Amino acid sequence: MSDSDEGGRNKALNEGLGVGLAILLSCVLVGYLAYLHGYQSEARDNRSYEYTQVAKRNSLIACKDAEVGAFADCIYDEMSSAREQAQSDQDLDAQQWMARWAAILTIISALTTLISWIALRYLRDTFLKTAEMAREARDATAAMVRQNVLTEQAQRPWLSVEIASMGPLAVKGGNTWLSYSLKVRNTGQSPAIYVVPNACLERQREGRIDFEEFIAPSNETLRYQSLALAPGQSLLINHESKLDLSGYTERGFTQNGGWPSYLLGLVYQQTDAPIWRYTIMEVTAHPEKMWAASKGTMTDFSVSKTFMR
């Protein structure tokens, strides 16, 4: 665990605790204010009752010497004066309480804004930290995959192929066969097994070269014929492959009279991965010259691309 990672986690933890503490303090403050508001309301109610009782006592004291006919008026005047004084005191208390409440609400609003800012910053930092951790994990996974690929590619067999000769084209048993010779060398670090040479006419599928026709016959060929090459070993392979001329003319031209492209090479496997590897060359050659090579192999061809997997 790096110091920077541990410091980042401690910082996030401290910020989270700060947000929780701020929220807790806000709840305590709101609860206290609610209690204070209830206490003040109850005090105002009690004060009204106390004003009434005090006014009665004061009225009786003030009017004890009044004449009988004026006693009721005296009591009324004293009670009215007491009510007005009580109302005035209550109004003053209410104004003072509203002023205090406005100040308290201002403080609460400021605290709420501060807490919201802290919470948003905490959420932002948490999101950024999570995104950074996800990116680091993704980069680490990609690096591991690249390392595995590099390790696998460094340890696997690689077969380099050169065409020693090509031709002739010949008809045998109603089928067209292409003869060829390949110079093969294993330049990799592990043996290549189930090495099978093959050739076919190039076909396209969805705008891309279809290698399936080249690879598919290998499973059948394994039943009776395959080779193996150790690392650094070279071999000259003489072989012939049956060509499927469907979609081409009988002489091997395309339907518009153009030269076809041949796929020529081999497929193989490695000892610890039962999947087909291949080295395939895209070769262009004149079909008539291929037929004319019946008395000897031809050398007039060109390799435009080499595909390896």
C-alpha cells in the first residue's frame, strides 16, 4: 500500500466524519431551537395568566377605598390598564423573540450552506477518488493483459514461410490440384505441432479475406498427416492442395477475367494452446502460366501480404 493511497483514504475518512459531525450538530441545534420555541410559547401563556391574577389583586388593593357606586368602575379601569400593560409587554416580548429567531434562522441558514458545501465537496472527492481507483484498476488490468500477451507471444512458436516453388496446376480425378514447396523455419521459443500446409483461392466475406476455407481442412488432414518443428528448426515441405474453383472459371480466372489471389501457407498449434495458429501469404500468379508449369515449377509470382496469428 503506497503512502499516497493511505493518505488519500485517511483524508476521505476525515472529511466523511466531518460531514457526519456537522449534520449531527445541526440536528442538535434544530432540536434545541424547537425546545426553546416551545418553552417561550408556554412562558407567554403562563405570563398572560399571571398578568390576570396580578391585575385582580392590584385592582382590589387600588379600589379598596373607593365608594360603593364607583367600585365597579374603578375595578374596570384598573383591569383595562393592566390588560393594556400586559398586551404591551407581550408585544415587546414577541418583537424581541422574532428578532432573536431571525438571527437564529440566519445562523442556521449559514450553517446549512456550509454543511451543504462540505457534503458536496466530500461527494465530489469521493466520486473522483472512486473514478481514479477504477481507472487505476482498469489500467492495471490492461497492463496485466498486455504483459500476458507479450509473455505468451515471446514463448509461443512462430513459423516463417517462404515459397520455394509454386505450380503446376493439374487436373487429377476431375479435381484441380496445386503443387508447391515451402521453406519453413520455427523462429519462436516453443515447438510447433500439427503443422499442416495448405493452399486455396482467396475469397472475401463482408469485405474481408475469409481464412476459414484455408483453416477448415486442417482438422481432417490431422487424421493422416501433420508435422512438428522444434525451435530454430527449418524444413522444406513439398505439398499439393485441391483447389475449389467455384466462382472462378475452369482455368482459374475470376469471372471478369482477372488474375486470382491464392492463399498459401500453413496452420499449426502450440503444445499448451489447442487453437490454430497460421502463417498465410496472399499470392498473385497468372493462371495460364500455372497450367503451363506442368513440365516444371514456375517462379513468376508475387507475395503481396503475409498474415500471422
